[in-house]
Amino acid sequence: MIMNQQDFNVKELNYTIRSARKSDAKDLSELRLQIDGETENMNRERGEAFIDEEGFEKIIEADTNHPRNLFLVAEVDGKLVGYFRCVGSDLKRFLHKAEFGLGVRKEFWGYGIGKNLMKESISWADTNSIKKIVLDVIETNHTAIELYKRLGFEIEGFMKNDKILSDGKYYHTYIMGRFKD
């Protein structure tokens, strides 16, 4: 699905949030690779589950044409710095629900990019009959957990010892959801 472009200025940084376009595919491939290598908050390490330009072109096309999918990007001075993807189901029992994930380059943390990507997506979900949005987040990502709570999400459960990080220890993954009647 396509969403209208929104412009933001936070702490003197101008950025745009807009729907992903097929022409973004190469930059998205590089951006995802970079973000995966900057933090252990993501599910992948750098280079794992790599999606190339052609793969992103297919994803963007599918999301653009699906009424319960949304693929947004954040752009600063013509360069992609973040992304947000929301995927709905075609199964009748789950038509009301979508799952999402997002990433922002570490250099651009603190400018509200993740928050504004989420706010735009929540607004889109609310106007498109998506009642429930779900996500998962590692227990150590306190900043994200607090952001999600402020945006109406609650911890619905967790998966014990779900991820192993570079310190060799296992960490829980929280399942968070937001339901809007």
C-alpha cells in the first residue's frame, strides 16, 4: 500500500518518511546490511538472510499492491537512513492483524525517526481496519520497549532464552502487541 509522504524536523535534522519505491531497492539492501551490523537488537547478524536489489524490488512491489502491507523508508538528504515494514495476513482468522519490524542507522538514533515511522504506520493501520499490530523485541532493547509502550503496545508474553548474543549468553524476546477496538 502507498502512503503520503511526511516531512519532519527534529533537533535541526530534516527527514522524510515515505512509501518505498522500486528505485530504493539497491539502497535498501545496503541499508539493511549496515543496520544489521550496527547493533545486536536485530534478529540477524551482518550478512545473514541477505536480500539483494532484485529481492527488495519484489518485496516493494508485493507490499505496494497488498492492502494490508506497508513498506516505509526514512530519507535524509536523498539517502535512506531507516525503514519500516508492516505485513498483514491473507488468512481470514488473521485479517485484523499485522506484524512489523523496523531499523534505523545508529548515526540517526535520537531524532525520532523510529518513533515517527511507527506513528505513521499506526495511523495507517488504524485507518485500514488493522486492529492488532504485533512485534518482537529483545529484552535488552530498553529504549525500544519504552517507545513501544508509549505508543500503546504492551508485553503480551516472551520467549525464554530465544536469542544468543556475542557475549555467549541467551536472552529473552518479548512479544508486544497493540490492539485498537
